[in-house]
Amino acid sequence: MSNIITVKDMCLWYGEHQALKDINIDIPSKSITAFIGPSGCGKSTFLKSLNRMNDLIPSVKITGDVKYNGKNIFGSSVDVNELRREIGMVFQKPNPFPMSIYDNVAYGPRTHGVKSKAKLDDIVEQSLKDAAIWEEVKDRLKKNALGLSGGQQQRLCIARALAVKPAVLLMDEPTSALDPISTSKIEELTIKLKENYTIIMVTHNMQQAVRISDQTAFFLLGELVEYGNTETLFSTPKDKRTEDYITGRFG
Amino acid sequence: MQNSKISKARKAYISIMKALMWLSVAVTCSLVAFLIIYVFVKGIPNISWGLLSEKPSYLSGKIGILPDILNTVYIVIATLLIVLPIGVGAAIYLTEYAQNKKLVNIIEYAAETLSGIPSIIYGLVGMLFFCQFLNMKTSLLAGALTLVIMNLPTIMRTTQESLKTVPQSYREGAFGLGAGKWRVIHTVVLPGCVDGIITGCILSVGRILGESAALLFTAGFAHALNGIIDGLSSSGCTLTVALYVYAKEQGEFGIAFAIAAILMILTLIINLSAMLVEKYFRKRRNV
């Protein structure tokens, strides 16, 4: 398995405060990587750096190397909009746009220049099917997306992200605002999606990491403490801090 | 015993306060009711089809306010056409693009101060700058431009406030799909705050309708019947200015009251439509 994202000695500051310290990590393609750690450990910040969503915060400063398919994502020749098309994102709280279900999914393709109605129809149908929500919404594509339940909204957001044909999907605690049934639907979905996509997921829920991820990275106070095969990390953690965290001594 | 004394005093105090509150409510309501009824009673009998559909003639001594109605419409259209793009554009820049928060605060503070200045001062500046310095003479366009300056803060601030109510998560969602800044703004952010912009517009229309001081100096007093293009470049009287002219210079109080009644009805219609528009958009946003 080749590595789609490689990070070398990355540091990140919010103004004077250093939020990430010397992160080194290689993320294999077509697998699920989980980021765990207590609140404020930097895992979400790190996730958002991977498609440069942190650019939106003016005080952020980043050093080190983040390579996507061998290319530095902070390089001057990188088109950040194209980068975000290839590295899509699903947020903690479902955030469909206040427009129809169809328009939500078609938003990305339209942004990137798809105009033909037939082609858009195809993309919308396929994306909704891939996100396992087609059956529930196929009769109400023109209805406002805000009328869906929370779990449906989150799957719609996944469909919306898939519609631009990304290679990587960043998921920032995608189930933390959902009920258990919606959560298990999304977990099943991610396992299915890893056949075609690389998934990186921040989660607060360690059982979730065990259930679905192939690799797990444990973050603490801005450092990447331990990273490896999920089973190994949870059964025989190398670092004392990892062991303390996964056995529930803090966090 | 002492307890009941206190409670008696308290009871008296409560009933006096209650009576005072009732009194103030009664005064406020009866003032408003009196004003409305007085204007309608005095004005409505003077409204006739002839008044609404003709222009005045000194030869026949006829009075008609059609030119004034049209002038009012022209000045509203011209002002909105100019003030909307500038005000909304400024609001978008200040809320979405500007990085220097200190400067933005200063501009917002200045805009708020500007909207509190007496309108006669706008009239004076408009006369000196548009009519004389830019040589537009007294014309509806000069009047409209003066009203643009007057209404710019309103449009800008209401747009800004409604831009701020669009959830950050919509912007993040769109950026996350690889949309550029301008695309995010015009496809996700602006549609989310159309109601705010429309509310600002309607407030401004109300202000334009009611404005006379700023127009006395700049737009002039002519009652000629013009199309919009000719109308803008020539002197023209709006309804409120006409009210002033008929009452103060010609002693035609009946006509003045008729105009007042028409203005009042227009204001009522505008406020109602503002309410309906806001309701409609709120409903649409919440499904």
C-alpha cells in the first residue's frame, strides 16, 4: 500500500501558541486512519491542515512538510481550491446548505465547471447512492435539505463531498452529533467507502476507532505520541501515555 | 397589624404606578390615533382622480400631483439603483474580505454616526457638491445622489448584520468543496441574507419617501411631467417637498393634507410589505 499523504516535522502555531509539535506521519491510501486523543490535543487542527482549511484563520503559521501524492501542499504552485476538491471534508456538525438536496450535491460539481444537466443528474444520483441515502431521498430531491434528520443530513454532506470525486475524505468527528443508529450507518458507510477513498477520521470515541479504522494515531498536547496498526496500538501500546489514555486513566 | 399597613401602602403604590402606566399608554395611543384620524379626515376628501392624474396649471388654477408622484418614484428608483451595489459591496468587503479589524471598526462607527446626522446637513453638502461643484444644478439626480449618501450607512449596516448571521459552517462547507472565495459569497452567503438586504432596502425607501429637508436644496420644486430620463436631469418636486410647497407657499392646506394621507398610506404599505417579505424568507430558510 502506497502512502498518499506524508507529513514531515510539521509544526503549527496559533499566534504565539504552538498547537502542533513536530508531527511525522505517513497515511496509506484506501484505508481508514483514526486520530484519537483528548479535547484540545490538536487532532482536529492537524486534520484541517491537510486540506488547508486552517488558511481561513489569519493567525495560523505552519512550518514543515505536508506532501499529498508527493507534492508539497503549501507550495506556491498549488491551487488550494483544487487541493480541497481532491481532499474533501465532512464536518462535525452536519452543515448542508439551505437549498434543495439536489443543489447541495450538485454544488461541488457546478463549482468545478460541470454544466450539463444530464451529467449533473448522474453525479447526484451516484453520489447519493455511494453515501447510502439515495433510497431515502430519491423522491424529494427538490426539497430543502434542512428538512432531513441529522443523520440523513450528515450522509447528504458525505454525498456532497463525494460528488467532486475526491481521493481523500477528511472526517472531523462525523458522528459526534448523531444518534447511535445514524452513527452505525455512517460507520458502515465509511468501511464501504475505503474501497475507493482514503479516509482520515477524528474521533472521540475509541470503540469507533477500534471498529472501523486500520491505523490509529494518538495525539496529546500537540504531539503525535503513537501511530500504528489499530489492533496493535490498542492491544499492546508502546507508549505509557497511550496505554493510560486507552485504558481510561485520563481524557 | 404592621404587616397589613405595609401591604396597604404597597397596594396603593402598585395601583398608582399601574394608573400612571395606563395613562402613558393612553396618551401615546391617542396621540397616534389623533394624528392618523386628523390627517385622514382632512386629507381623504381632497383626494380625487383629477388630483392624482393631472399636472398643475397656473393658467387654469388646477392642482394635480401626478408629477410629484412620478418624481418620488424616479428618485426612489435612482437612489436604490445607486445605493444598493455600493452599500452591499461595501458590506461584503468589510465583513468577508477586510483583514484589518481596527479599520473595519472605525468605518462601522463612522457609518453609524453618519446615519444620525440631521438630513438638512446632507442637503447642504449635496447642494454645494453635486449641484454646484459637479454642476448638476438642482435636479432629481442631485437629490438622488444626496439620498444615496444618506442611505448608504443604513444599507451597509443592515447588510453587514445579516451577513454575520449566515453560519460559519456554510462557508466552511463550501470552502471544503474547493469553492473560491467569491463563489462561496455569491452562492451560499448572499442568498442566506437576501432578507436582510431587502429589509434594509424597504427601510431606505421609507426614509426616501419621508425625506424633504435634503431635497429642498438639491432636487428643486418643479412640477413638470417628465419621463424618468428627462426627469432625473431636471428640477423636480417629490411628494414631501410638494406638501411643504403647497402648505407653506400657496396656502393649499387641503392639498397638503391629501398628500400627507397618501404618504401615510404608502408608509403603511411599505411597512406591511417589509413584514411580509421578512416572514416569507424566514419561512423559506427554516423550510
